[in-house]
Amino acid sequence: MKKIILSLILIFMLTPELIEAQDWANLERYRQENKVFQIYGSDKNRVVFMGNSITEGWGHHHPEFFKNKSYINRGISGQTTPQMLVRFKQDVVALNPKVVVICAGTNDIAGNTGPSTLKMIVDNISSMAEIALTNNIKVVIASVHPAFDYPWKPGLKPNEKIPVLNKLLKSYCDKNEIVYLDYFSAMVDDKNGLRSDLGSDGVHPNKKGYQIMAPLAEAAIIKALSIK
């Protein structure tokens, strides 16, 4: 009886923040939606976009990009590559896509889930790519978008780290015959930041930014589908 009472006390002591922290990778976010897609089975044209707030932002700033296409958005704001790696099988592999577009890394540099080296970021992204390829899913790895600084965590010099990370990602893609999607070059200013006309906070694209990204993403998907 004492054990039961103690257990009840512990449950009531759990704050919403602690309960949320238990789902560190936010697996619950798309769990129910995924079940709907799984019911309909495999779509030969299905593409999953895996990422953070920049991926999630497609739906807010340029929703027409997904309209009447077999594109599925699996972006979660604030996420880092280890969180995406945890949910990759549920939110990508289980949906049986033909292609996955992975766009990740900037929140790792910002330290959203703790300190992270560039090697750790590449390791996590390459692990996602290898899981996809093992499951016969074509892979597109996007560059990290330009950012001069992070408003929520200033002073980390992403304008210096992101170009180095992108070179590492491109090198990995070249060595493994994976499509590299270069958003960075199309959106960067002369200080290695996001062009002022493409976003309001220096990190997240606006509608114009997504309009630049859209044809680049579609060209990368077509290229990935052509790889035998």
C-alpha cells in the first residue's frame, strides 16, 4: 500500500515540462499522422522532408509547395540531429518514401540539446542517410542554411561554423553518391549570414526564401530518383 501511495505522489509531482522531457525526441508529434499514411500503404512518389523549424516552416510560409504532391513534412522546431536520428525510423522509414530530404544541423551548432562538434553533426546526419539507404530510400542531404548569429543564443559564430559543416556534408555526399542540396549558396550574404530579404530574424526563411528553396529541392529530388 505504501508503494502505491508513493507512486501516486510521484505522478502528481511530475510537471508538464518533465512529462514532455520524457519524450525527448518528440515521437508523439507525428505518431497519429504517420498511422494514417501507413494505412494507405506505399506511394511510389512519396518524399519525406526531415528537419527542424526551417523544414516545418514550409507549411507556414509556402504551403503551396506541398499542395497536390506526395510530399510529407516531418520538421519539428528546435530539433537537433540526435533527436531526428531517434525518430527517423518512425517518421521517415515507416512511411515508405521514395526519397528523404534531410535538412539539419543549425540547432546543434546553437547547442539546443547540449554541446555538439561538427563531427557529431555529420555522424548523426550520415547515420540517418545510411538507415534510409538500407531501406531502399533515396537520400538528399541539404546544406545548413546561412546564419550570421542566433538571436536566442548569440556569440556562437555560426557564420564561421556553418560553411565548414557544409563542406563536410558535401564531402560525405560526394564520397557516397548522395545528392547534396545547396541552399546555402543561393541564400547567403557577404557576411555568411542569411540575406536580409529572405528572412526577418537572420535564421528562418520567409516566403521569398522558400520560393528560392523550392526549385532547388525539386531538382535535388529528381536527381536522387535518377540514381540507380
